[in-house]
Amino acid sequence: MELAVMQYCLRVGLNFEVAAATVKRLKDEGFILPISEKVAKRFMLCWDGKKGKLELLEFDLKKAIASLDEGKPVIPVWLDGIYQKLALKLGKS
């Protein structure tokens, strides 16, 4: 599952360091689980101008829209979708 999340992050255009940090944080906080366990968590990476980097937050539609209205990027990280795609590839749907 970690590799699937890493692949997703790289595919959406994150550089290796940001993708690896995102995977590490999700893993450390217990959100990356074995494929046999279902998870419905949805996150987003939003630009934090004060810190000068992307921050991983739990998905919040109002915050996402506000960030986009300000011209800041929002990258969805929907673990449920990543899990579903991986389960289909592994034939465990």
C-alpha cells in the first residue's frame, strides 16, 4: 500500500521528497493499512505560505475551495480510491 500511495503522489506531480514525506506521515499516523483493512480517510495537500511548503491535512471542502480561490494548489490524497485501485489490480475487490 505504501508503494501505491507513493506512486499516486509521484503521478500527480509531487517530487520524490514531498511524496516520501507524505507517505511517511500517513504511515506514522496509522492511515496506511494492509489492503485487507478498509480505510475511508481522505486528505489534501495544501500550500502553507507561512511554512513555504505543502501541508497534509484532512480533507475539508471549504478549506480546499478557499485555497483554490486564493490561487494556491490543492492535491487530493484519497486513500479510499488508492485502496480500491490497488485491490482491483490484486484481484481482491
